[in-house]
Amino acid sequence: MSNAVPQLLFVRRVLRLAWFVLGALLLGWIIWRNVPPSGVVRATARTAEPNGFIEGFTPLDRARPVQERGAWYSDVVNEPVYFHVAAPRLYDRVRVRLRYKLDGQPYVGLGARTDLATWSFDVKPIDVPMLDEAGWTARQDGELRVYERKATSRPAAEVLETGSRVAVLGLDPVRWSLKLPPLSNEKAIDVSLEEKGSRTIYTYVQGGAFEMSLGLRGAGASEARVALVRDGKTLLTRTHRGDGAVALSLSGAEPGLYRVDLAASDDVTLVGMTSRQSRVVLLDTAGEHLHAPKGAVRFDPEFPVVTWETNLAKAPYDAIVARYRPPELDADGWRVAEASFDLSSVAASQGRLQMILSLPAIKSVGGSMRVDRVDVEYVRPPIEPKRWLDLLKLEL
């Protein structure tokens, strides 16, 4: 009896240690599968056979499930089409890849939802036959692709900086690198306006102080927000409620293009503007109408944007710069294209990210798109062995 008790205690300790080791191994395996040291997790699913990472295409009257030779596909006959992919934490980017065949579509876009409160998506071109089959010379420059009527060897940055007959696709159209000759007699402007709702205002600063004041009316029920932006970076922000003026000033402003973003509801009216700079233009909410106030000097702060409706044969462009890489073609005639999204700038809900597949010409020109499968790849920096052990300890 005296020998049995120590033996029993020893067995219990061994079992406890075994359970602990097994639990640690299981936990480590789960972490290894979901947070691999390589920093990459991949998943794939056929569009008509979703899994835990990728949900099927909807609505089904636009993306019809079709079975052929024992395999299921989705035939996209109308647009837009939606699907969801998982949005796991601890990852920085997600790459979404489609395998498909195309029939008669000049443009295909793939996007991710960016705002849950509004119907807003970041849509990126993934297949643009209208450019690739236009007969223009084309070359890849990193993430950018340059199309030209007459071939040159200029890099994309030079085309954007010096080109005067340039359009863009999938790029911020603002000409941040714009350089204009100084005005010999620049004069301040003070004008009355009647512009309702949100507006974008561009101005070119020759140097020295930046000064602009916006007169607002009707900003009592909701706030109006004003931001000064330079080279894509916000320099100043102001929030205004009620009637009155919003002043923006910046001493020692570097020469170049500046943008003032006015975000306001339609009950807010921009009734006046004073500016130390005389190069000033206003752009409406839709981004289609550009005009200079009375007394201002007009200039072009944005590149024209190519759409699927652009007639390249008649368009006044010598070059087009697109953030785009043409799809790959496999031996069976399937096309493979992808888009990458920053997970910090998209709007995931309950661990899912809504995607949109856009074929804007399909309602006008007909045709279809058969999608075979969706691949997703989640990426973050690799975890060094020490960091992986720290993560394991944290989970334990």
C-alpha cells in the first residue's frame, strides 16, 4: 500500500504532463495553420461551391450556377455581382484572384467594400481588353502599365509628370506633380458663389503663404468639414457649424498643387470664397464639371479618366497610365487576374469582407463572364521564430 501511493501520484503527474503537452501541441498546430510564420494563408473555392473562407456569388439571377462535365461554374450575365471573403485579423493585405473566361467585355473590375454606412467600394481594373486590344504599344512599369499611340521609352512617372495628353485608369487622377510657370501679376480673388453640398477646390501656390476662406450658409443642422490636402496628405482640417467663414492659412507653403475638400450635406451652400492665390478651380461632387470662379485663372489639376465608354480612336490622348497588370492565360484558355487590398482601409463586418465584381458594359453590349474559382491570399510580415514563440506564450 505504501508503494502504491507514490506510483499513483507519479502516473497522475505523467498524465497531467501528457495532457499539457498534447494541448500545447494542438494549440501550436492551430496557430501554425492560421498564423503561419511565413505570413501567408491561402484558400480557394469554386464560385458555386463556397467554403468557410469564400462565399458564393449573388444574386443568382446575375451569376447563374452552371454545371458542365461534372464541374460547377458561375455564368455572370448581369452586374454587379457580390461575394464575401473572410477577413481574419493579424493580416495586412488580402489578394483576391479570379479564374474565368470572358465574352465581349471591354472592362472588368474587382472591388472591396470600404464603408458599411454607404454603398462604397474600392474597385480596381483586373482585365481591360479595350486597352490591351487597342493596338497601342504597352509596357509594364512596376505596378503601372503605360499605353502609347507612338512608342517611347519614358517611365510612367515621367509620362505623368510631363505629358499634356495623358489619361489615367485605376489611379488617383490628381496631378500632384504639376508644375506651372509663375504668374507675373497674381491677384487675390474675392467672389460670391452658390454651390450646394460637397465640393472639391484646387489651387496652385507659387510659394509663400497659403490663404483661403470659404463662406458657408446653412451649416446649422449638420457639420461641414474642410480639409487642406497636399500631395495626398492632409495638412489642415476644420469643422464648421452654422453660417460664417472657414479660414485656412499655411505659412511657408511649398510651390505646387493644393486641394481643399469641402464635405457637407446638400443643405449647406458655399456662398463665397476669398483666395490669396488666383489659380483656383472648383470640381462638383460627381467629378465631371470643372470651372473657375470669376477673376480666377483656370488650369487643369486632374488627368482625364478612361472608362469603358472611352472611344480610344477619337480620344485626344497620346498616352494612358493605368494601375493594372493584364491577366495571365493558361493552357485551357482560362484567364487569371487579381486585385490586392489593404485590410486596414476596407470595411469588414463579422469577420467578412464584401467584394464586388463589376462588368459595366454588360448591360449595353451583352456577353458574359464564366467564373471557375476564387483564390484568396492573406499576407502579413513573416514571424521570426522568437516572435512566434512569444505569440504562442501569449495564447497560452
